[in-house]
Amino acid sequence: MAEEKVFARKASGLVRGLSLLDAFGVGFMNQGLTPSMWVMISLGLSVYTGGNLIIATILSAVMCGIGFSLVWGILGGSMPRSGGEYIYNSRILSPLIGIAESFGNAFVWIMWIYVLAPWTVDPGLVMLFQFLGMPQVADFLSQPLALFLIASLVNLIALFFLVFGIKVFAQAQKIVMALGILGALVILLVFTFTSREAFVQAWNDLAAEYGSLSYDQFLAAAQAEMEAAGKTLPVTWNWFDTLGVMVAGSWLFAYSYCITFIAGEVKRPEKSIILGNLFAILVPAFFMLWLSIVLYRTVGFQFLSATAFVDEALGGELAGYTLPWAPHFVGLAAVATRSPILLFLMALSFILFNFWWVALSYLAFPRILFAWGMDRIGPKWFTDINPRWATPVKNHILCFVLGEIGIALYAVWQEQMSGLSVTGLEIVSVFGVTALAATIFPFVKKARHIWEASPYSHWKIAGIPVVTIGGIVNLIYLAILFYFFIIMPGLEELTIGSLIFYVLIWGLGIAWYYFWVARNKRIGIDVSMAYGELPPE
Amino acid sequence: MRIFFVTDIHGSNICYRKFLNALKVYNVDVGILLGDLTGKMLIPLVEKAGGGWETTFMGRNVTVDTREELEKLKKTIENVGYYWTHLTPEQFAELKADQAAREALFKMLMLDRLREWIALADERLAGTSYRVYMAPGNDDHFEVDEVIEGSEVIVNCNDRVVMVGEHEMATFAWTNPTPWETPREKPDEELEPMLESLISRIRDVSTSIFNFHAPPYGYALDLAPELTKDLVQAADRRVHVGSRAVAKMIEKYQPLLGLHGHIHESRGVQKIRRTTIINPGSEYSEGILKGVVIILQKGKLKDYIFTSG
């Protein structure tokens, strides 16, 4: 190792303290391991029944490992601040685009609350009580009022984990991550140590106990339903469906970017942010790859696609199927083991990862608003920091209130609210715009001084900056997702509505920007001063 | 009256030049550049056998082979607030072993850069109507005052009460103790009489400005990450590190405005009774000039906007 050639004098200065493990933790938890594996399997295979989970996982891991790690790692390492992608996009692209995109992302974080807090209840808690043989409790939790009340409690607990400072959050995250991973490992080990014969026997035994369909009957009934819906149940995989499954797989691989909200506190940011992103993609990929292999071996290719269709497209309702839980992958593991402790840990894994997603909204949303407030693109109280807890408490409360409104709407109009695809908005807005910013980062004149001081400015392949290559790979991945998202049959009729919704949100963001520009101008403040370029010479 | 307030640029050439240019761009009447003015790192450009230079910059080993690359590297070093020096491998080894020589070299380079800054200001601001005030911070050696004093256009406001329009402004560079034992720091008990003495020179404290480098303890502008014994961030906890003496003075005298720096991460604004306290923060190492434009009208604070240029 070369000798370090640098001298420092006695002067105040901080060494950042969040480690690579902490950065990884935030990125990994935002990938939502267990519920995201559920989405990839149930949503992915219900629509693209011929998808190959193993190949979709490998392709996603490679493309995200290159694209997301480089884009978010290099931008975060070059501008290690905790304001999210608003910082990058406003500096590299333009303040207006930065605000419009950021506005969309603020909505996204609220949308996650109203989707995921209820998911913690149903299927999370519902699954737990079904596994534990308490169907009455599970049925009660499925009612709109119960869903609203328990989801609201989840929302409130998530608020408490962040509003009192990041220390509580960081400590709790370690516990949640450990228990969540433990539960996921239990699921994997259950499948690993269950042969096909043992699984079929366990399924048939359970079916006999509950008067439900046997393994073969379930397959035949599901196939009939699929054909009635104009689908086929292929005996083997195909490339088109495999690429389509990657849309649902994006839940598991595209969300490590949350690290950007703590980038200002990570030590050795030039290494930790990029590696944190990479590991937060590779670790879920390892789990998903393992799960895919053992699922195909234990459950079977056709049966897995059939259960995914029943779980997602039919909402678990198949004539003759009377097992007490839905046939999702955790439910399939529950078929293979009857140990209450293992069942508890498996359901807990789903619940904890889901719950922590909600908590991460409280990490991101208040910081986004704080960054706007500092630029006067919002009321002054966005920047109020509570001296006792060192957090923007008012922003946290706003996040809670907006989340509550969303949860209430979701409890009543679940289908419509689910149709406003959060993923679609993120693909177009957050990921797409930021990938574009990364692609052109080395070539933008106004950001040149940031690029030249960046530790990655010398990273080149064939003369092309690595951040540009990463940006292009990321854009290709996002284009694949967007194409399949648009043509996804299950969401076809809602796609136009979603697109209008995205345009509306961007429009609101632009209106928000101009409103604050005009308002400040009236009192003699030129908002462009907040981020306008100053001549450097 | 419009004031542009900046703090903690720590030797960054690009930030200083932006500060001078900002006076016109932001259309202000007064510029205030509060310490810390000087940088923290010295980058030795060590000659390589067979030509070229090598060093460590931003945590990575850097090698340059041509003069053009070298000049570009020097400019980047200056822009992030660091200093550079040419050394042979033997000179580097000697300097590494000699702390006193390193400190002397550091001091020389710091003062040289500050002289360049003063000369640049004298050249650019001569004949303009801008009023510019400058003062050191706790990281700046005492010789810094003399260099500022040498300016024809910049006023060294350190430890003085000066008029900023119709407002009196008292400036104070010292801070309460830091873990780094910087040149201008004292316990709060010793700062208090110094501050009382300074404030006693103000005639109308209700319209005055406290331009104190240290932020007041216990409010939103002095939150810094908690440190371990090794001066590494404990990361997940922020603690108050400001001056209790400064807090006491603000609470006691309730000036119109408190301008503060020192804690780069605590960019923000807060109201303490009738006093508005502001810390514009600092991102000097990225070449970004963080500041705040303050509008005063009829003896009151009309508005403010944080800037990032």
C-alpha cells in the first residue's frame, strides 16, 4: 500500500461516522427483502407466467449492480449530502427539474406509506394469524376499519422511530434487519430441506385436513382459470416473460438509493455509498437466487406460476381452495412446516421488512421538505429543526398526516389506490431523471468543478467516464421496466390513469416551484439566488 | 439594505472568488465574510523518479505526469481549500518527521493565500460602493488579523463594533473549546466577560447584529454529530456543541440578528425571542458557496434567503 502523502493541521473538522454497514443497512432495508420477493414471485409470475425467476434475478442483479450502484454511488460520493437526489438533479440538470422530480418523489414516499402500512396488516399480520390458526383474528384484520386502525398505528410507530432523532432509528434498524433476515433464512431453509415429494405430500395432507384441492387438482383448477382469463400456463420459461418479471423484481433491486438520504453522514463516502448500494443489491439477489432454485425444485415451475396467479390475480380465491392462507411463497413454506416458531418467524420477516419501509418514508420525506425550505421553495417552517431532538418535527408530522389521509383512502378504495403504481412513477421520475443526470454529469459545464473534485473523475473505460456508462446501463434497465410496465396486462386499464397522475404530479411540482418564485419575488427575494451559479473566476 | 453573509470557507479559492462576485450577482450593499478563513490540509506534490509527481488527494493516491495535469491538480487543490507544495522524496520525508517545520510551512501558505485574497479584493472592489467586512474564526491563527488589516477595501471587524447601515455589528471570533484545540477557543466562563466587554460598546443593542462565530448552545444552529474518543462521529446522534456564553448574551440582550458559523452541518435559522439567529452552513470543500442574503428595512429584519452558488 502506497504511503499516504498528506498533512493536516490542528483545525476543527469531523470524521463522518456512519459505516459501510450502516449505509448498506438503509439501502438493504429499502429493498424490503421478504415482501419484495413476494412481489417478484406473485405479481411477476401472475402476469408473466412463463418468467424464469433465476434468469430474471441474475439479469436484474447485474444491471442494477452496475446501473444503480454507479449512478447513486458516484453521485452520492461526489456530493455527499443528505438531501436526496434533489441535490444532484438541481445542480447537474436544473433547479426546476430538480424540484419537479423531487416533488414527485415526495409524493412517492407518502404513497409508500399508504401502500405499505396496510400491507403490514394485510397480508402481513393476516398471514401471521392464519399461520397460527387464528382465522377469526385474520378475518377481523381484513376489514376496512381494522385495516385503517392498525395501519394507522403502524404509521404512528414509524413516526416515533424517526421523530426523536436518528439514534433510535439506527438502533431499531439493526434489530429489525436481524430478525427480518432470520425469518427469510427460515423460509429458504424450509424449502431447501423439503423435497418435491415431501412438499406434495404435505400439501395433500393439508388439503385433506381442510377439504381443499390436492396439488394436482389445484394445478388443474388454476390452469382452467388462467385459460379463462386468456392466459396460458407454460411448461417452461420464455425470454419475454422473464424480462417482464423484472418489472416486479425491481422492488427487490432498485431501491438501495435510499442511502442517498444519509450520504452526508457516511464515513469514506467515496467508497461506502457505492459499495453500500452494490451490497444492498447483491445480498437480496443472493436470497432471491437461492429462493428461486429451491422453489423450482421443491414446488415445481408450473405449480409456482399457478400459485402466483391465484394469489395475485384471483386474490387467493380459487374455487375449491380452502387452505387458511393465500398460496404465496411464504404460504407455500407454511405448507412444508407446521412448527409454530418457524411460522411465526417467517410471517414476522414479512411484517418487519414491510414496517421498516414505512419508517424509511420518515427518513426521506422530512429531509426532502427541509431541502426545499432551505431553497425557499416552500414555507419557512419546512426548515424548523427541533433543538431537543435535532429533527424537523413539523415535517414529520406533515408526513404522518398525509400518510394517514392515504391510508384512509386505501382502506376504502384499495384497488384504485393500488392502481396508482408507485413503481411506475419512480421509474419515470426519480430513477430516470437521476440516471440522466449521472450520464451527463462529467459534461455539464455548471457542475464541472464538482466533477473535477470528484474521486471518480479518473474512473474511465475506453475514455468514457464510468458514471456515464453506469447511467446508460441504468437507463436501459429502466427502459425495459417501463416497456413491460406499460404493456403489463394486469394494469393495462390503469396505465393511462397512472400516466396522467404522474404528469399531474410533475405539473404540481412545476406550479409549486413557480408559486414560490413569484411569492418570494413580491417581497424582494430572488429564489434563483438559492442555487444560481456564481461566476467562479 | 441587503447583506450577504458567508462563513467558514476554509481556504477555498473558488468560494472566495464566488463571494466577491456574489456581491454584484445578489445585488447586495454589504458583504460579511466570517471565519474560518484558512484551510486545513497541505498536499505535498512529491517528485517521482523518472518524472511526474505523486500525492494523496481526497483519500486516493494521485499521480500526474505532465505539467498541464499538475497545474490542473493544483487548481483543484486550491479550490477545495487545501494548500500544495513541491517536494522531493527526501524533502517529504524530512517534513513528515518535523512537526515544527510543517506548522511553519502551513502558516506561511495560509497567510500567502489570504494576502492573495486581499489583493484580489482590493483590485476588484476599488471604486465600488460595496462595504465588505471580514473576520477570522477559531481555526485562524492570530496573524490573520494583520493580513486583513492590510486591505484597502475590506474592514477587519474582529472584536469591534462597526456600523452596517443603521445597525451596529459586534464581531467575535472565539469559540468555546473544541476537540481539536484550535487557536481561538476558551471556556465559556472566559468568553462571557469578553463578550460583555464587546457588547458594552454597542449603543442600541435592540437593532444590533451579533456576528459571533460560535452559535448559541442549545438551539438549532449548533447541532453536530456526537464524537467518539477518537474524534470520529458517533454518527447516529447529534448533540449541541455551541457556546453557552453566546447563548446567554443573546438571551440577555436580544439583538435584532445573530450571525453564526462554526458548525458547517447546522445550516439553518431560528428565532430566540425577538432575535433571529442564522447559520448559512458551509460546503467549501465542494467549491459551493453557501451563504444567506438578509434584507433589513426600517431597523427590522424584512426577510432572508439561503444561497448556494
